[in-house]
Amino acid sequence: MKIKLFAATAVLALGLAACGGETPAPETPVAEAPAEAPPPAAEPAPAATASIGETPADPVAFMKTRHENYEDLGKNFKVLLDNSKLGSPDMAAVSAAANKVNDYAKQMGTWFPPGTGPEAGKTEAKANIWTERADFDAKLVNLQTEAGKLVTAAGTDAAAFKGQFGATGGTCKACHDKFREEDKDK
Amino acid sequence: MRLVHWLLVFLIAASWWTAEEGEMQWHYWSGLTIVGLLVFRIYWGFAGPETARFANFIRSPGTVLSYTGKLFKPDYRAAFGHNPLGALSVIAILLALIAQVGLGLFASDTDGLESGPLSPYVSYEFSKDAGNLHEDAWNILLILIGLHIAAIVFYLIVKRINLITPMITGSRKAHAVEGPPSGIAPVPLWRFLIGVALAALVVFLIVWLPTTR
């Protein structure tokens, strides 16, 4: 009886803990950086960063470009997603979009130099990109691998493309889940 | 009718949960099932039994006002079918649900990773806006559902009228209700089956049409 009660309590506690774990963390306040004269960006924790690139002169402009690149990436990905649902995908469009995605994936390592995180302005990039850089980079390598395969698959046939599409999308999502703030982009 | 109501309750909850958890494949199917239920409910609003028909429960503003006045009198008896005020709630929730699934069908996220079945027919920008509206419109739905539940609780506690049990069992004591003692006249089975077929057809077309392109 006692054991049962204990087990029940434990299960309940676990359940609560799990729920607690999923509660979204309170939004980190985002400093609205003025357009000109951005404040000197706080140096990110030096220990973790295998920094790629130097802090740009104008972090806000840099981040805006980064955002636009991601928008364009999303746009190209929608072309792929839409075509993955069609009976006969437009393979020319698929190839063009896959190449675009692959190009962006190759550049992406230079998109997150120090000083372009939430401390510098409005962004969905979370601070842990810079504190857990090794994992970020590993996930980026996964994307690059799968994006490369996507280009090959897109050049093969519709079935190959549909098969590879999910794997490539999965690498995007894996990184977003950990390193991207949810729902600021509206 | 009652089954449709409780299925909607379950599926709306499921849609919320699957969206929160990022289980988009399940969300896709729960949303499509809601589409089917809505098609059936709209059809039933024209072909169903008298209490289900829109023509019988959408009343003039005057009727709604006079009903609201009667509601606070001690000799109030429950209305047969939807009462004139509750009918507004039914219509509001149905419209909000139609808008919600309509947006969801065309929606996609900002990454082009998840999207509704009809997203291939619209641009990235449109689809993304639909996705954001789909998220915002959820709050409207929540408010309407909240009002609906508040009204049920009001009847239960203030008027001592239990509207929940009849919604489960389908019957209530005739003397407490204004209306024919014989209750709701039955509807032939074939009319029900046409509704089911219509709902299934719409869902099938939504899933199947993009694959023909």
C-alpha cells in the first residue's frame, strides 16, 4: 500500500517536473538598440566561442541582413515543402531552391560572429549560440551534409528528393529547437 | 449532433496540444477532422432535425433581447433546442472555427518546414501571414469557448438548469422545457449518411487535390 502510494506520488512528481520543464522560459528582455550608434556589445562568454568572424561594425545592420537571409531561406524551403506534397513536383524549381538552401548552409557559419546576439538588438538568435558553440557548429555541419545530399537528390528524381527532404528539414529544426527564440518574428 | 459537439471539444483540445508540442503531423489530421465535422455541421444546419437548423435558431435581435429579459424572471423555463442568446454563441464559435481551419489549411511557418495541406496554392508571404493569423485567431476562439462555458455555468448555478447532461444523453424532462412534449422529430438515416459522405469528400479533396499537380 505504502509502496503503491509512493510510486503514485513519484509518478505525479515526475509528471509535474516534466510539465515544469516544458514551461517556456520567461522572455529575455531585448534591448532595443537605436538605429545609429549601437551600444558597445557586451562580450559574450569568452570560454565557449570558437568565434567565426569579428564583431561587425554595425551589428544591427548585420543582424538585419541575417534575418533577411533566413527569410529567403524559408521562402526557398517552402518551395521544397510545397513540391514535396505534389504528385509531380517541378524539379527545376526544386533544384534551384535546393541549391539556394545549400549555398546559405555553406555561408551560415559566418552569420553568428560575437556581438550579434540578443544583447545587440532584436533577434531570435539565443545567447546559447555563443556559449554552446561546439554544439551549434555540429548542428550546422549536419545541415550542410543534408543540404548537399538534397542538391544531389533534387538532381536525381522526384522520389529521391521527397526522400531526402525530411532529413534536411530535420537538421533545420534540430537547431531551431535549441538555439532560436520562439515567435518573435511576426 | 451531440457527437459532433463532443468530437469538436476533443479535437480542438487535441489541436491545441499537438501545436504546442510541435506534433504537426497529428495537428494536420486533427485539423482536417475538424474540417469534416464543420462541413457536416453546416450541412446539418440545413438538412438536420429542427433544433439543428440555422433557420430555427438564428433569431432577430428583438427576440434575443426579449429572451434575455425573460431569462432573469423566476418563471423562466429552458428553451427547446438552442435558446436565442445561446444561438449567437453557436454561430460565433462556428464562424471562428471556420476561419481558424481556413487559415490553417493555407498556413506555413516562417521556415517553410511545416504547412497546411493547401499551402502549395499560395505564396510564401501569404502562407506565413496565414500561419501567424492562425496563431492569433486561436485566442479569439479561446475567448468564445470561455464565454460558452461561462454561460453553461451560469445556467447551472444561477438558473439551476443543467445544460450539460442533456448534451450528453440527448433528453431532458419535457415539463421543464418550452416546446413539443414529443421532443425532436427524427431525421431519416440517409440524410445523415449524405452529410457524412459530404464531409469525407471535402476532406478527401483537400488531401488529394495537391497530389494531382
